[in-house]
Amino acid sequence: RPGDAGLVLVLSGLTALSGHVEFPGGDLALDATVTAYPSGAARTKAAALARATCDRGGSFELDLPESCRVDLVVEAPDSATDANDGGADSTSPRTVLEGIASDARGLRIQLVR
């Protein structure tokens, strides 16, 4: 507001976290979703820092604040579920990684059922 004094605004840069997602055995997890949350925060939609869908090569990249730790939640559509109702459910493969550096590159994430 006009006239406010003592306000300090700090802008931080972004860095890229990248990797690819696969199933046990090495099959690529096409269309898997990777969501980053502040480390230790509630994993709600509103708390998500970034979200990406893997490309056809199973790769993803997230733009995240520099010098922070994040928790990653990785989910892949289950082909049987998709054929029936078009969405993932509680049986969809899911992996959670906690305390990952926001500038990690080349992560290899393996989904578990």
C-alpha cells in the first residue's frame, strides 16, 4: 500500500528438478504425474509447488524454488482403471520420495504397486 515502510520483498530464482519414471522391469510410466510439495507439508492440491506429466519418453521436469527440499508424489494411471473410467484410483501405482533437493537432476523413479 502507498506509504507502507519497511517492507522487504525477496524473490528467489527457480531451478529445474528432472528425471524419468518407470515400472519395475524398466517399462516407462507413460503419462505418470509428478507433484512436488514443500518437504513435510500437507499434500493437498493447494500446497503443490509444481506438477508435471511425463512425456512419451517417461521424462519430466519441474520448475521449483532454489535451495529447498521437496516431497515428490508420483502416480501413474492404471491401464485397467483407465479403460473402465478414465481415471486413476487407489490401486494406481504410486511412489513418494521425501526430502529431495529442488535442483536434483536425472532422478530415476520406480513406481510400486
